[in-house]
Amino acid sequence: MRILATDGIDASAVKKFQEDGFEVVEKFYEPAELAEALKDFDVVVVRSATKLKDHALLDAVKGSRLKMIIRAGVGLDSIDVPYATQCGFQVKNTPKSAQNAVAELAMGHILSCARNISISGYTMRQGQWEKKAYSKGIELRGKTLGIVGFGRIGQRLGEIAKAFGMNVIAFDIYHVPGIEEKLGMKYVEMDELLAQADVISVHAPAVNGGALISKENIAKMKDGVIIVNTSRGSNVDEAALLEALNSGKVMAAGLDVYMTESVSNPELVNHPHVSCTPHIGSGTKEAQKGIGAELIEIIEAFAKTC
């Protein structure tokens, strides 16, 4: 069994695969070289940096040694799942291990936005003592958190937020029975969430039809709302968000994901009311070890069928 990890995997998983007698190669390939490389492996494990959406690429690999594609993470939007499946590849992900890490980062951004942590720390490192300017934060207790996308991550964030004394409402196209009673959180329609929430945190997969946080939807929000996105960059219209930050409609924003995975929008990431991180949502030792354990489970089960 030959496994290619284009964006790296936890060392504990590599060790276990080697103990199983599998060969693991950790190497990133540029798109032009990727198809040829994939033909020599049974399994490829990808993260956000490697995209498997190009039909020509998948066609080129079809019928080769490659049989399984695994996304080491929750979302599958970096893979064209229907087409990859049509080409004969098994497509898997690791949905169980990152929810706490991402939820905690989202909560960190909420706190940073509410209390001006990012900008006040930055100005101190520039030699400025801006106590008066940044002593006008807000407390979270009693505020309403609206969670857009109420899967594992959204539910975990809701639990954390309730410990801060926040009211939690959620919108999701799928209504999981029993969640409201179990977690004490209320499902609402999207427009109701936009109107009621003091803080909005996005945890939905990328959707067709435009951004969830659009200019139109921002207009429906409370003045002074906080927006956090740790899901997918395409879920937020960055131009609309920047306009709302400049007008004061949005008090602050916490961002871990972007339309382009680089500092391609310096005006946004340098905005004094933006708390930003470079897509590190699942970047904890615990989450990576958990993802590694899920990979072991998936690949060992697959090996038994070969």
C-alpha cells in the first residue's frame, strides 16, 4: 500500500502506517505534476492546499493505481466528489476530530473582536498606549450568538458560548432532531438569525449561489454586529464586509479563511477591527492526532478490501 500525503499528516499516523508495512510519501505537487504522481499511489490524503476538482486531472488518473481520496479534515469542497466517485475513486473525510479546535478558535476570534484584543496588542507592539481607544469593548454574557451551520463544530461552539452566558440560536438546512432539547439551543430561519444575533459565526460548507454573508444579508443584521468565519472563504463577501466595517454597521470581524488563501486583500486583514489568522482552525496537536487516528481507521479498513 502506497500513501501520498500532499499536505502532510500527523507523525503518529505515519508511524502506524509504516508498522503496517505501508509506504508513506509526504510531498506537495504543483497541479501540473499532480496527475502523474497520483498514478503511483493507492491512496492520496489531501488538505486545503491540494485541489482535486479539475475533471481533466481526475480523468488522467482514472484507471490507475489510485483508488481512494481522503480529505484530512471536515469539508470536501476541495474535491469534486460526484465526479471523483464517477471516476471510480472512493472519497472519504475525517469529520470527527477537528470540531473542538475550530470551535475554540472561533470563540477566540469572538473574544478578540468583543474586547479589541488583536488591535490593542498590535498598537502596543508599535509603542502606543491606546487604553482610552480600546476600553469600549462589549461583554458576551447576555448577548445572542447566531450560528450558521449547526453541525459538529457549530454545536461545540454553542456549548462553549453558553458557558459564557450567551443565548444561542442556529440556522441549518438540516434540522437534527433532539438538538434543541439536548443543547438548549433554538433553531431559527436565516432572516430571524440575522435580525436577532449580536454575534454571527459561520460554520457551513461552501454553498452554491453566492456568499452567506452577503451585502444583502449584512443589511438585515443589527448595527454593531460581530461576524466570525472559520468555515470557507467563499461564505463571506469580502468587499461587502469591508464596506460594512468601514461604515460601522459591523463592529468587528474574526476571519480564519479567505477567498484566496494568501494575504490577497491587505485592506481587509489590516483593518483595525479585524482579528485574522491564516486558516489554522484545525491546527492543534490534539486535532491533528485525532485526524491521524481517523486516517488510520479508514486506510486500514480499505487495505483489508484490496
